[in-house]
Amino acid sequence: MGIISRGFQGRRRDAGDRLPPGQYLVDDFPVLSAGPTPRVPLDRWEFAIDTEAGETHRWSWEEFLALPQQTPTADIHCVTKWTKLDTTWQGVSLDVLMEDVESAAEYALIYSYGGYTTNLPLEDLLDGQAWIVHRFDGEELEPRHGGPARLIVPHLYFWKSAKWVRGIRLLNEDYPGFWETAGYNNYGDPWREQRYEGD
């Protein structure tokens, strides 16, 4: 069996101006992963933000759940061309997690349990654009969808929304992650169809 799940096909329906170019709508929630699903016991789970100056801010599962929660609703767009509208999540905004973090970094490298990484400009994680979520559609986030917690950055292709998130390294220079080193676009804007390097 290959390490990459195959894409899905769906019915094309009219979604007006909410459907990026080249995308089609799905009602289900396709599962695509770049490796096996890690199982993370909650008593050993932690999330960390490491600054470029070497400081680390850490939260245990209980500390993470005690932070102010939000329930964003967002459309999500996969690079394999499916789009799911009006997904509802619960979690903590990156704005909350970054409140006491002093940094002049411009870039972030997200790293996950299981070894996955992806890179983003730090500005794409702030100002109400990104969350670490632990619930989907009113239920605990299933491991196959990134539970116990995953990043969601709805305005970019969904590979940027790392599953099984473990932490963020703040960097002065951009450093490509797993798919970016394999030829995916460094930024991943679905509205500009930035799927692959050079798009």
C-alpha cells in the first residue's frame, strides 16, 4: 500500500463565488494522509511554540482546553480539488496562543506527531485566520481527521492545515515542509490555483 491516499471525485454543483477555480464540492469528508495515523495519548499530548530566540511556550491538553475557545465555520479546499463548505470546528485561535509570545519572526514551520511539517508566513496564522482545533461538527476530532488536535488555515489549501499538530517553530527565514519539498507550491492559495511549484 502506498503512503499517500488517493484523491476523490465528487459531483459538480453550483457554489457561486465560494468555489475556487478547478474545485468540486463534496458532502463527505475525504481522508488523505501522507503516512500512518499517529495515536497520541492525551496525558502525553502537548503543543509548543518555539521562538527564533530559543524560548518555548508549552500547553498540556488540560491547559489547551482551558484557553478561550472559538467555533469557526469555514469552507475548506483540498489540493486534490475537493471543497467542503460550511465546516464547523472548535478550538483555540492562534492569536490567543501567540498573545504572550515575543517574536520578530516572519515565518512559521508547523510540525506534527508522526513527523509531518508544513511552512507558512506567520501573518497567515494571525488576525483570526487560523486555529488549533479539537472538535469537528460538534464531535471530538477523529484521529483520521487529525485528532486529537489539528491546525486549520481555511484560506489556504488544506495540506497547510497540518493534522496531529504538535507545535510551531518561528523562523527568520522560510523553510519548506514535507509537501513543499516534494514539489507542492510554497504558499498554496486555492483562489490562484497554487497547487504545485511554479503555479
